Amino acid sequence: MSSLARSSDEYSRLFRSVPTSLTAAVLVPFCFNQRGEPAVLLTLRSQNLARHAGLISFPGGIADKDDVSPTETALRETEEELGIPPVNVDVWGPIHPLPSLGSEISVTPVVAFVRSTTASLVDELVVNKNEVEKVFMPSLESLCDPRGWEYTKWQYPGAPRHLAPVFVLDGDERIWGLTAKILHL
């Protein structure tokens, strides 16, 4: 976790001049996929959402005024989006907040492991179709394979030009933006 925290801190320092007016949290949910491989749970956001519609992301969202911590926000949003009760989530801890470039949102990733109570986690999910179109569970092995990663130059207003990671899933769907940055940490 210390190298993960260091990497997220460096990213935050690079973009500290980017304004953020909202706070959010995402769960970075490690799990086992349908093949029993260590994996990460990702969602394809609904096209009907006001922010980041149609993008692949971690479960999560904007903090409610009643949320006492980023962990509470991430767990609440994960339950709303995927029906995963907090009791099935072993929280490992939050890492340094990161700016979501272009949206003025400071996002705290909360790293966790999602336990399955059946043979397959995917069978337990209660997907909220208003928020999530599809669920992905790419294996850690595939995410660590450099052949799946591409890099592109990005320039956001008020932020330095930088090389941004993009991960290509089977089927040519792309993980980019803050989700790719968190995976790349």
C-alpha cells in the first residue's frame, strides 16, 4: 500500500492546481472473477447519467452530506449500484484523493476486497440499471500485462500536459481517465 499511496500522492501533486469543488469516493474492489482468478470489479456507467455517462469506472460517486468518510461514500454507492452489502466488503483503506480532471471532483479511492457468498460473485450482484449498464471483472493478470496498456498525451485546462494510461479490454472497450490512472498505480 505504501507504493500505491506514494504514486497517488505524486499524481495529486502534479495536478494540485486543478480546482475541485465536489468530493467523491470510489471502491477499488478486488475480487475473484467467474474463472476464479484474482480480479477487479468495474462497471460501465449508464448512458443516462449526468456525469461520466458510458464510461468504464469503479463503483462510487459523490459524497452525501450524511457520509462521515470516503469509505462510507464508497460502500454506500457500491451497494446502490451493485447490491453489494458493506458486510461483504473487507476495506483495506483509502488512498490519497485524486482530481478527476475536467469535472472539478476530488475522488478518494478506497481499496477493498469483495467476498462472495456463493460460487460466483457475479450471481450475487443486483445491478441498478439506472446507473450501471454492464459489469466487468478483468483479471489482475490481464491488467498487469503491458500489451493491454496504451498511453496517450492529455492536456486539461489548468493542468500540465501528461502521458495518460489507457487499458484496452477484450472487445476493444477502453478504460481511461481516472479509472485507468488508479488501475495503473
